[in-house]
Amino acid sequence: MPSTIDLYNRLKEIDTEIKEAKLRLPAHSVKPVLMMALFALEDERDHILKQLRALPPQHDGNLRSRRP
């Protein structure tokens, strides 16, 4: 399984690719191949988000210990 950092990096790349793909879409008569590419990117993004949500919560290590 990829590391959390790798997942976040890929998520950032995919978000950029989705934005660029949407900018390339014409206002009318969108070709199916363009829509399929966009849907594939969105599916990959959803899969990465699902993986990130399944990870256990991370502590930042800055928690102060309590004194009795």
C-alpha cells in the first residue's frame, strides 16, 4: 500500500489533471473519449480518498503529557 504522503501527492496531481481536463472540454458536443478520461480521473481520486479515510488517525507527536 502506498504511503500517506504518496497518496496525498497523487491526490494533488489528480486534482490538477481534473481541472485541466475540465478546461479542455468544449461547451457543446463533448466527445465521449474526453468524458471517459475525466471520469477515470475522478474515479481514481475517489479511490485515493477512500484509502485515506480508511487510515487510522495520526497523532502529530506534540501532545503534552498530563501531570497528576
